[in-house]
Amino acid sequence: MLIIIIAILPAMTAGYLFNRRFYINGEEIIISHNPFGIERISVARKTIYKKFSFSGSHQEFLVGDSKCEVDYYFKQLGLSVGITVRKDGKILYSDK
């Protein structure tokens, strides 16, 4: 039984572990999620948001004069997490 769990765990966590990097108004934005449900957003290497989420979330923050939004959501029957990033209402990136 333990061998099966060890074999399945990496396959299940691969969709939950990610680290995306964007540049908005010359600032580096890092958006990450880990297998334990911790969502993190860093702007210029400073963490501005860190939270546990079981069902996804929506975050808004400012980078310079631009309003940015990040949506975390579950996809593929809950086996992985995706994000949508918007700047001033326009989609910059989406996993959908």
C-alpha cells in the first residue's frame, strides 16, 4: 500500500505545484501554489499575499498605477490548479 501511495503522490501533486513569473510595469510578479494549498503572490521579491485555499481564490493588488487581479481555480476534476492574471481588466495569462 505504501508503494502505491509513493507512486501516485508525485503524479497528483504535479498539477498543484507551480511558479509563474510575469513583468507588469517593469516589476517582477511571481505567482505560486504548492501541493499543501498555499497560494503566494510576490511583487519585486516581496510577498504581498500568502494564504491557504481549499477551493481557489481571487486577489486584487496594485502594481504602480495598474490594478492587477489573480484568480486561482481548480481544473481537471480538482487534480490541478490554474490561474488567470488580469491587468486593468485585460487578460494577460490564463490556464483555461
